Amino acid sequence: MVSVSPSPNPNGVAELSLLLLQKVANFSSVERQESGRGKCPFEPTQESAAVMVDGVLYAATVSNFLGTQPIISRATGNLEERIRTEISVTWLNDPVFVGSTFLRGGESGEDDKIYFFFTETAREYDFYEQVKVPRVARVCKGDLGGLKTLQKRWTTFLKTQLVCLDPESGTNFNLLKDVFTLHSVNGTSAVFYGIFSAQRDGGQVSAVCAYSIRDIQKAMNGRFKEFKHDCDKWTSVMGGDVPEPRPGACITKSMKLAGFGSSLALPDRVLTFVRDHPLMDQVVHPLEMGPVLVKLDTQYLRIAVHRVRSVSGQEYDVLYLGTEDGHLHKAVKIAQKAVIIEDLTLFPEPQPIQNLQLYQSWLYVGSSTEVTQVNTTDCERYKSCIECVLGRDPACAWSRELGACIRHQGQSGLLQDLTSLSILTLCPQGTEDVPVTVEVPVSLAARVVLPCTPPSAWATCMWQRPSQDATVYALRSDGLEFTVTEETLGDYTCQCMEDGAGGVVASYSLVRGSSSANTWKTTERNYSVLVGLLLFFLGFAAGSGCFFIYERKRRERLQRELLSRERNGLDLMQSNTTSCSHEPHTPSSPEDERHPLATTKKNGSLNGFPHLYINELDKDQARIYLTGVPLAKCDETSI
């Protein structure tokens, strides 16, 4: 087997992309490297699809560096047989390629076809906003192109629209994200499973729709759609306007008997018609006329499907869905709907799942940084008969002899029921093991989550708890979350039931932590707090004492300065309107007159004395008291 992968070009963007061929058996290079133009995209971010058929590569990608010329081509093989689509919006209008597959049309190989899946901008809808629609296109493996018209171009390229409409919500999921082909045993029939999202909700809701190859072939063999310029609308082409032989048909044995040995022998009217009418009028509806699965608040990116035979011999489709945050959902399709039975977190950090590959009993999951493997038959995770049966995994069954859930190999005597779920008959009550009660030491005010995983997606779990206050607890899908208080200490039991059957899944006993190590740590922490508080108060007292002593000395120093001024007879500033002295002033003693104190002028601190030392101010006598003693008597009479 040979794998095809694009190789980065170290010579710069001006060069062509390179195609590297490898043997999958030992990943060794195969002789050569060749130009990747038309075989793989120029950048990893550009979506593409490709499939190998009998050593020839059929690719859906872009042919120029800017990514503005999408093509579907036979990219390898003989140069004379390399053909591609027309560069026309009628054929491909801004497509995002998703996947491709090959289906054989019979033993002779004359009707073998290659199918391509993509999302493109629709031209048949007359809306203000551009509408994206999912498409499926197909070409015939034996197509050689036209002789004059459509030279080196497909003469069998036809496409039609896929519909994924949820009848319950009315949501039209019109963006195709990924597709998986579930082949039949002989390879002539298939079911296509696609992941869809809605254009209007931003991809926050995902849907899975399944399509039958028979419905797709029916649409491809139906009426053509065309645009009528005279009435300016799209209509279906009537049967009388379609030339013979039918445009877009593969060259089969009957056509060869009619004289058309290959597509090179087709008349121009047939080639002109298929060139101008690649779109079919009939759309393809999903099986069951709706999605098999709709998941809210989840963005699926990748899908893989395999068919598993149950103990009864009936086959069930098991789906694996990779999300944008690294989760893997496992779902089983029972009747018309698929239900998730397992949710796995695969990576330490949330990251998109980019690849899913089934191989034997393993599923290989790849992201941009990691690759991991998942066992597709992990039956050992079911610990009891009820869990094993309620899990509804068609690969798992309960063995009475072994007392365990095992992967069955078609042997008899195993317990399994995916439809009627007669649990009480298969798994009698009272035979289940009661889980051991786990003692959980906790401290008050701690946030705790008690795990409880339901045995299946259909099970309903209930908690028995010591506190009846429901506002204290937060019920989660994987357990019970709450803050520890005196009222929440005690025993907790998680019991899951389904269809009247079930049992205790988990049991816990919350006790206050009492180990010597915890006690010592608590005592040490309390001692550290007390020492810190004591040092704080001692520092505050010492600082207050120092401040008091400092203020006291400052007051004494200022008082000494004032007394010294009085003894030395310091002159005061003269005033023309006010005279002040310690003795009564008389005109007969001008030589004893002191310099007056100008009380009518402000100098910032009440004439040289700060407010700190002024106790009161006698406004009537204009006296200033300093520590109870009149400093001066001011006569406001003019001299």
C-alpha cells in the first residue's frame, strides 16, 4: 500500500508543492518525489481530499498558490489520461473539500465511480446572504475526457445537494465537516456518515446524518437542473431536452454495444450538455429523514464508524466522534437514533482531534501534538451485570461463568440485550456487588467533588446525602460538588437506575481530617498567627511611645524658646494702628514703648505662634492666652 502526503518545499513559496510517496508497511520512501500541483494543497490550512484507486491518485484540491482555482482531477497515471474539472463556478464554486471514496460498480469495473464530498456556495438560491450547501459529486473511473469538447476534462462530473434537516428543531445543518464511508462486505454498497453544523449558529450544535449510496445514485440518475435566463430562475430540465446517450453516464457494456467505446466517442451535444448542467435537481435526504444524532454545545470535527455484530447476530453501527476540545464520543445506532455511551478525554490539554483511524480492535486518534490509541472493545470497565447490559455496547456481554463483562466472539450463554432491556430477567437483583465505602478526610470550607459515573448514557443517578439543603450541592454529570460544612459531613451514596434496574455505584464517608500531621500543621499555623499579632501590637506600642516622647520634648523646647524671648526683650513688629506691651501704655512714657504685635495681620500661624499652643482667643479684650497666661494686651486705639 502506498500513502500520498504533501511535503514542504524548503526553496520558498515560489516553487511548486512536492508529493512524497511512502510505503505504509515500513514508511520508506518510494523512489521519487514529484510535483504536488493538482495533487495536494500548497498550504496545510487548505482543505483537500484524495483517494488511491488501482495505483492512480484522484485528488480534490487547488491548482494555484492563491487557492482560487479548485479542481478535482486524476492526478497521476498516464499523462494522456490525466483529466480534471473545468475552472468554472458552475462546476465548483468556492468549495471546501471534506472527503472522497471509491465504490466499485460491478465485477467488470466499467461502472466504478469516485465520490467527492464538499461544501460550496450555492448559486441556485436567490438569497441576500450567500448560502453554503453540502454536496456530493461523482466521476467515473473509466472517463477519458472528450475528443473536442471537454478535452482533458471530466465528461461524467455530476453533483447534487445533501440535506441534513432536523425536523424537531427545524435547524438546517448545511456545513459538512467530515465524512466516513461504511463499506459493505462486497464493496459495491455503502452508507455515508457525515458531520454537519449550521451556518447560523456558529458551529455550536453538531449533527450526524447518514446517506445511502442508492439514494445518491437515484439523484444522479434523475433530472438535471438549469438556470433559465428568460425567466431568471432555476428550473429542472424536462426529459425531452436531454440528449442521448445520457450525459454523465459511465461507458458500460451496453453503451459500447451502441457504438460508444469510450468517452472520446461521445457526441458534442452530449458533452456540451453535461458541461453546462453538472447540477442535479433532486436532493439527497438522509436515512430516517433526519439526523441520527444531534449534540448541543459540541463541535464535532472527525468521525469514524464500524459495524459490530451482537450476540444475537444483528449488526449495529458504532460511531466515534472527535470534538474540538479533545473529547472522543462513542455512540451506538439503535433503530433510528444513535446515543452516546461513552465520553473520553484523551489529551491533558484541550486540543482539536484532527484524525481518526480504525485498525483491527483499536482506534488511533491524532491531534497536532499527540497520537493515542483507544481500545474499541473495553468491556472490562463494566464491573457488574447491570452495568454491562445497560452499557449497550454490542461488542460486550456478561459471562455468568466468569462473572465478568467480556468481549464476545459469538459464543452462546452470554447475557446481552440492546433493545428490550429486560434487566430484571437477565440480571436478578441482589447479585450485584456493593461498592466499598471510601472514607474521605476533609477540612471545613474545602470544595469537594465526589465522583459518580453513570453506567450508561440512559441511566439516572440520585444522591443520598446528610444535608437536605439542596442549595448547598451542585449536581454534575460526573459527580456531586459542594463546600464542606458541619452539616455536610457524613455518608454519601450514589445510586443509578435505568428501566427499573440499577444499584449503588459509589459510596463515600466524609469525616473531618484528624491525622497527627494535619493537627501539627494546624497548631503550627495558629502559633504563627499569634506570634505575628503579638509582634504587631508590640511594634505599635513602641512606635506610639516614641512619638509621645518626641512630641513632649518638642513642646518643652518651644516653651523654653518663648520664655527666652520674653527675658531678652525680643522686639516685636511695629504697627501703625495697634500698640502692645506688658505694661499699660501711656503717652508720658514713650521710651518704655515696646514694638507692637500686629494682630490684624496674618502670617500663617497666628503671628508667629503655632495653633498647637493656643488654647483660646478672647475676642472682646483681644487677648491671646498661651497655657493659661496672657501673652499680651493689645490696645486697638489709634495712637
